[in-house]
Amino acid sequence: MRNARIFLSFSFALLLVSSLFAQQQTSKSKSADKLYEKGNLSNNVVVRNAQNINSEALDYSPTFYANGIVYVTTRHKNGPKDKKLNSTFMELYYAELEPDGMPIEPDEFSVQINSQVHEGPVSFSRNGSTMYFTRNNLKKGLTKANSKGKIVLKIYEAKRGDYDWEDVKELPFNSDEYSCFHPSLSADGNTIYFASDMPGGLGGMDLFKVEKRADSWSEPINLGEGINTPENEAFPYIHRSGALFFSSNGHESIGGLDMFMVDWVNGEWSSVKSLGEPFNSPQDDLGFIINNKGTRGYFASDRDGGKGKDDIYLFEADNTIIEAEKELNLNAKIIAYNMETNAPIEDVSIRILERASDGFAEGDDLYDIQLLPGGDDGSLVMKLVRKSADKLGESSMFTDQKGEIDESIKSNKNYLVLGSKKGFESSEIVFSTQGESKDQVIRMPMKPRTCSTMSGVVTAEEYGTRIPNAMIKIVNECTGAEEIIYANSNGEFETCLPLGCEYAIYAEKTGYTKGLSKISTVNPETDKEVEVNVKMNPIVDNIINEPIKEGSVIVLENIYYDFDKSAIRKGAARELDALVELMKSYPSMEVEMIAHTDSRGGEEYNLDLSLRRAESARKYLIRNSIAETRIKAFGYGESQLRNDCFDGVDCTEGDHEYNRRTEVRITKIDEPVKVQYDNGKPNNGRMD
């Protein structure tokens, strides 16, 4: 059965290729050329078996997706079998990744894509909204044989929908008479590389490409004899750098399938280079992928010491193996000016932050955690609030006398530019360099400040301990107007108060007396910060030891799961990251992770699904250094819907999504009291 996975081990393919590689020679020098001829990489590359996802069956062809990898497997024991292979049909599975790159326990990738036939290697568009995958030739849900009685392989496209992958359609360059398989999509989405045994090739399977033509694709183009051989080439993978990786039993392979690469240089392919050891072995090695940084990736092999027929391996390199996607350095001229007078503003502090696809700025310590009242049930809702520019630390970039500064930025990025200066309101500019190749000019209007910044903190009077998440009511004693804000998890709050008035600042939180402080903005300069400390006293026993009261439930509104999935969506774990920081701030905190589903599906199934979702969140916390003894996981299924979307009720996807939530119940918290000392003595003679 060796190398049967070239055709995904499909029964018809076994008849074609089962003996193709039996006579491979192993005389090739083990000091094969390495990537880009950068020297002997074998001393700098560590290869590890991805044991959590490998089985006794076939596990191969990984590809990056969301927070993990999607791969091909026959690990499932239930379901129909391919009688000629005596194994279940191949399906796609998904596994999230540990911080060190090791995949965790996998789950089925898609209800809609995994079918009653074989599904094989897959490739995704850059934004994850479109996928291309290999499948048996299907017509109206049934396999269809060609004129020779064989069921060929075809490449299909699918779009990501509200529930699952949908709108599956066959690509136009397929044929009922020969196979097209192993698609790999270029970073710009305009070229698909694939393998095929179509007529006119150089022998066996060759590599081809098709190019985007409006809403269709071009005729297949053979990659030529520099890449293809009279033997077999398959498993292409096009890296964002433009380098093409593939497997072949030609090109003087060490044995069986070896992995090779070529680069696109000056409008043509470079010479083929073997990846050498430790990537290649005397056995079959295939399905190479590598991250954008060129330091970590995966491949499959049936080399000795594996867990099954084919195993997936993780590799890591000390240094970059291959350059990441080529990015242009662009000059950005930032011009700060007074929006009322158009005059340039000197010494404006400038910060340039990258923005993620969900709109959040990338970087450490940019957001405060707030726990806000969630409703009549007493629950709390976690909210992440970006800190003001003044609270982000010192900046090293300032505008000159002309109000200008030149900085280098990258192409194909999304940015947030912050400008701040005393006497002016902070300015924020969102812009993108996607598709840009020219220098950028960013105009930053700034409004003169007509208010005074108030920075406050809430503390327990007898201890000096900060009180988190208190409600702050600000009363303008000139007008009687009220403003409600909330302190963050460190007891801090900030707002800007109009000049010329007296203000009463109240702090309220269950278990404490109401706090009150008075401040004035009658005379201060607009660039002067007003500081206030609102003090409260505990009135409930041990409340000071519970920054968040035991029994409180925090609803994580923005941890979203796809319908019928337990894996957390990419970019949807920021609140879990915030929970990690909260639990690190309060080492005594112990929690229950409780997951809920929507009403679709059977009750028993939803109960199991919710438990898997809670476990997914629990494992996320553990992977981020929270002790597993501090976290328990529970699933409540559809038993606690938050709206009327019961079985049989017509609801929008947003309504259903509202029910798919994760809650955090605080089961234990007992933080030591930190006494504030004054003149060498604890307040009121109290000590820990």
C-alpha cells in the first residue's frame, strides 16, 4: 500500500500505483542540498511526532487553518468503509495548536464537507472564507465512474457560511476521465497548484497550475520538465514567499517520496532542491507546510518510529528557513495639525499599532479589563477597553516643528495611529496599506481640549487595597448632569470633565459603603490632570478578600463557536486571554467554565457538544499557564437559552449565536489583604 496516499489511498488509485515505488533506490547522498543552500540545516531543525493527532491509521497532508491545522485521516472507526482498502473513508479533521506548535486532540472539521466518500488535502483562502479540497467524483450525491470504470478525483470549492461550509461546487478544469487533486492556493487567491494524471504530462502524476479568470479558471498549465519527471509529483504547497514545495519519487529521491522545493525567480522556476534530512527519509515524506516566519511547520511521513501508517510531524528551526512573504517598506509621513486653525502641532506623541482582522490593536498591555453588570440575573459581562494614549507608556516618536514625522511601515497591513499631546484631545486614525506600494501621507487633525482629564482610583479606606469593577457616578454640580463609568480590574478609571464646574464622584459596589470625593475644574489648566481617590469601606465579612465575589458569573460574550463545533474561532479568544490575565492577577481564583449551545440539534448531542466546548476553553487556559487544578469544565447544552429560540422557532443566526456562550463561575477566591502603610504604621493598627 506504499504511497497509495498519493491518490489519497482511494481504491481505484491503489490499482494504478501500488507497485510504482517498490524498486526505489536509496543510494542518494544524505548530504542533500538544503533550502536556499544556506548550509546544513539538520543541526538546527528539531522534528517531533505530533502524537496527539496521530493514530494507527493514515494521518497526513496538514494545512494551516484558524488556530490550528486541518489534515486528512482514516482514524474514525465508525461509518462506511472502502472495501478495497478495508478502512473507513478519508475525512478532514481539525486540531488546535499548543503555544509550542504541538496539535491537541482533534475533532471532525465539517459536517457538510466530510461525506460518504473520500475527502482529501485542502487549501484555504487567506481570509479563511473559501476552501478548495479533493473529493471522489460525485454526481447528485453518488460516485460516478469514468469510461474505464474508475472513480477519479476532482477539486471542489466551498464557501464558509453561517452554520458550516456550503455552496460546494466542482471546479471547471476537472474531468471525468482523469484525476485532479491536492490543491494549493496562492496567497493572492489567483492561482491554484495541483497534481493530475491528465494526458500530455511527463509521466505518472505531474504538477499543474490554473489561474483566476474573472469568475472562472484558466486551462491547466503543466509546470514543466524542470519540476515534473517521468515519475510522480504530488502534494504541492505554495508558500507566501512564492516558493513551491512538493513531493516526488523522481529527482533522485532518497527513497519513496521525498520533499523538494523550487523558487520563482525573475519570471521562471529555479532548479529543484531536495529538503534533505531531517525532512526526508528512506520512507515516504510528503505534505510539507511552513509558517510565514519560516521557523515552524509540519509534514507527514511513514518513517520508522511512527504511530501508524502515516504520521504528522512538527518541525522547528532555530533560524528562518525560508523568507516570509515579501513585504514592501513604505514611508509614512504623519502630519498633525490643529483642526480649528490648521496650524501644525509640534511634539505630538505618535504611536503606530497594527490592527488584527477583528479590529483590535496588536500588542501587549493595550487593554483594560472591565466587568460590567450583565442583567437582572446579577451576572457580569467582560469588556476590553483600550487604554488612552497617555496610559500606553512613553513614545519615542514625536512630530517636528512642521507637525510632521516620517516613519517606516509595511505593505499589506492594517494600522491604527494614535496622536496625543497635552492641551489636545487624543486623535486616532485607522488606515490600511493593503495593496499599496507607494509612500503614504496620513493627516491627523487634533482638537484643542476643552475639558480636564480626571484619573481616579477606588480603594478600601482601612486597607488601601484597590477595589476593582466599582460603578463610578459623576455628578456635575453646575448642571446636575450624571455620567456612569466603571473602574477596571485594577480599580482605576478615567474620563474628561468640562471646565468651570464642581463635581461629586461617587463609587458604589455591593458589599461596600458608598464612596464620595469632590473635585473642581474651575481653575485648572486644560493640560493638567486631576487625580482623585474615592474611598469605600467593606460592610460584608471577607469581602475585601474577594475582588470578585465568590459565586459571580462572568459571561464571555465574544467567545464564538461555529455551529456544531467545539473549536474556538480564530481571533475569538481575546476574552479568554483577558481571563488568563485576571487569574494571574488573582492566584487564589478557581473557576468553572460553563458552555451553552443553541437549540438546534438533539438535547443529548448538544449536552455533549457544550461539554466539549467548555473543555476547549479549559484547555486554552491551561495552555496559557493556568494550573488545571483551578479550572473545571461543565456543559449545559440547550437547557439555559437566553432568548426564545427554542426548537421550531424561526430565529436569525445572531439570535442563535447569542445562546452559544461560555460563562465563568467564580467558585473560590481568597486574596490576601495588602495593607497600605502610612508613616511606618499600618492603617488603624491593622496588619495582615
